[in-house]
Amino acid sequence: MLTNLLVSQAAERPGQPALITTTQTLTWYELKEQTDRVAIGLATCEIKGGDPVALLLPNCPSFVIGFLALARLGAIAIPLSTELKAEEIRSALQASACRTLLADNRFSDLCLSLLQDGTLLHAFVRDAEDLGLPSLASMAAEATRPLRNPVPSEDTNLVEQFTSGTTGRPKRIIRTHAHLMKEAAAFAAAVGTSSADRILAVVPLSHAHGLGNCLLAALHAGATLVLQERFDRRETLRLLSQERITLFPAVPFIISLLADTRTREPVDLSALRLCFTAGSALRHETWIKMQDRLGISLRQLYGSTETGALAINLDENVAGTIESVGRPLDGVSITTLDEAGIFLPPGTEGEVAVQSPAAAEYTVGLQGKKRLPAPDGWIRMGDLGRLDPEGRLYLTGRKTFVINVAGRKVNPDEIESVLMEHPSVREAVVVGIQDPYGEEVVKAVVIPRGAGTVEEILTHCRERLADYKVPRIVEFRCTLPRCPTGKILRKRLMDPACVS
């Protein structure tokens, strides 16, 4: 159980820093003490095993303490992105029947509103009492009695997360203590994490990538977790250098910004032994830019909210396998299947299917519970990919993103690659939308570089693509809608009102 990990780390290395922020350092002993105190405070408010409790907090000690306190009580932690709007937060709470919220102080007004309309029974803010709301800090300070709640078993549900909803309404994913422990152990075995590591948490801890590959990785190894509350590229470079970061989990969007950042002083990354991205495909040009700019050989990790981490590219000669997300972690099996569910040989594209001891057993959506593994025991990931003879996985697209143009299947990735070859295109996303006659057509959303025109882009596509693959609509935008980890929210680009 996660609780046992915290107890072990506090006993083995009580004076070693567990959490570092720009204003605060907590040792492993202090982290355990504060976690126990918050757990006592929550128990006093009758929060018990099985109760869902939401965390609406940025990357800060309160998130870590709150999460671990809920783990100690056997409650279910529901991490929510601080990027969500008020109605999205309300919907998430109602979907999970959650009546308790631990929130950042900037959500105090929302907390009061949710208490007044009966959505919540309890709300606690992060730092200091605000608008009459009690704080986690005061709760910890006032806790005195011993915590007598039984330690939860490994089969106790621990975390409920929402999928990113890139293609539609998010599903709820519920995982147990055992699931998270097995994920952390497999990651540690692959990466070789130890108490000497210093992990920079820039990606949100509320996301599966941040929770698993930052918080859980540090907890399992007794490593130091350096928390960056809000991403700022110059601050990230400063932390990487001054805090002597050894492990840097990131996303391609963050890496791309770092590669384009100029600093007055050289950035010392000599301590950094591993930097890897997850969440979306890493473009070859981004890898090259980071290699040239900062001397970092980026790696890719593959995983999902449902399964946790599944594979990572740790090849010595990573330059030859940049596009690969690597080989499976210990205990994980990965294959590719055709439409009939038949196993495909290496080199053949098919739907990626996995088996993992860390995977959730079911998802919860509008239609109720749905078991994740199919009757054959494999979880269909919805990704298209191929395995090479050495077992490396290469992702080639997204099965659910395939566009059906008059019965002909179009892979958006193919069109996006062509668009990215045009000098006036900085970034491009291709989606399928319905025209007024109910037919699906190809739409390209482009962030331009320079003064390109729609006609120039269409001409470029016509010269390289079959007519049915050429976008019917090209829309210029300044930005693309993204979730907190940088993944593009394609659903928001599928507005049929844009079709003429």
C-alpha cells in the first residue's frame, strides 16, 4: 500500500528532502507527519474508507499531502485539473457523487457556491482560512488524537481519474492501491530510480502522467520531488539547472517551448540523466531542436489513464529509434491486432492492445461500468501502431480519429504530416466533421507561420494527396485547445458550424 511506502521512506531517510518548492522544503519525516495530521483532520470530519474526495490543487505540497492522507484513510482521491471551468468541476463532482473538495484558495468562491447549493458537504482550502472556509494547514495544526483508522488493503480503490476527453465525453477510471504500486515498481525497474534522484514535476500531478511518473515514482524510490506550480519555461530551465534535476517527465508541448527559449546564462543540465515525454507524439523536429539547443536526447513513454505507464524508449542509440515509444515495462505485454482481433506479425500496422497488472479493471461512463479487458484478456487502446522485430512499439495514428470520406478511410496523421511540410504551417491538426448533408469531410486547423494563404496550403496538399484526402476546410487559428498536459482536444475542433 502507498501508506506503507510513506512510512518506510520516513523511517529510512527522515532528514532527506521529499518535496521542494520555491518557498518550502519538506523532509520525508515532515511529509509523513503532515500527512498523518491531515488524515486525522479528515477523519474528524467523518471522511472514511470508500468516500470520494476531490483534489482541485496545483503542483504543491498540499496536493501530495492530501492525496497521501486520503490513501491512508482508504478514501478515493479524485484529482481534478485546475484548468477546469466551474461547470466542468460541478459536473465532475456530481458524476463521482463526491461531497468533499480540497481546493486551492483561488477556488474559494466556487467552494462556497457548491456548499450553498448542496453539491458539497465539506470544502477545505489550501493555505489559510478564506471566506470562512477551513484550511488544510489549520486542519494539520489542530490534529492531536492518534489516527485509528484501519490501514486499507491493496484491493482498496484509491484514485478515480477522468480520461482527457480528446474525442468526446471523458470516462471515469478507478484504480486500486495495488494498481498504482505495481505501476511504480515497473517504472522503477525500467528507469532505475533511487533515493539519489531529483524529479521535476512540471506536468500536473492531477494527470496520470504526473501522478504516476512524478509523485509515485518519487514515493517508491524515496527520491526528491521538485514541484513547479505553474509552467513557466524560464523557471523550468532554472529549476533543471539549480536543483540538479536527474529525471524530467514532460510533454512534447513543454519540450517544444523549452527548445525555443533563449537564456542569458548557460543552462547546466549535467545532472539530468533522463528526460522523457508522454501524452502525445514527439515530432522528429522537436527532438532535433532539443538535442541541438540543450544537448538532451529525449525519450518517449507510452501509457494512458486506464493503464498507467506501459512502455518507455531507453535505447542506447536513441537517435535511431526517435519515433518509438520503446519496449514494454516489466509485467506488461503489448501486441497489435487486426479488425478481427487476430495477432499481427512485426512490422504490420494494427490496433495496439495491452495487458498490464497496473491497469484498471473497468471504466465508468454514461452507460455504466464497462470492463476494460475484452473477453480475450487484451485491452484495446484505440491507437494504431506496429512492433519491430526487437519488440519496440511505434505509434502510427489513432483508430478512433480515422475519417470516413465516402467510405474511404483517411488517417489524419498522414494529412498532418503533409501540412507540416509547408513552410507557412507551424502546427496542424486534422479532424473529421459532418457537412450539411451528413457526410464526413476533412477539416484542417492550422497555426500559421508567416503569411501563407488557404489556397497555397490546399495546392500543397493537392500535389501530395489523393483528392479525397485533401482538406475541404482550412481554418487558421492562433492557438489550439489543449488539456493541461498539452494534448490537443480534437473534439473542440469539430464544430459543424464551420462547414460551408
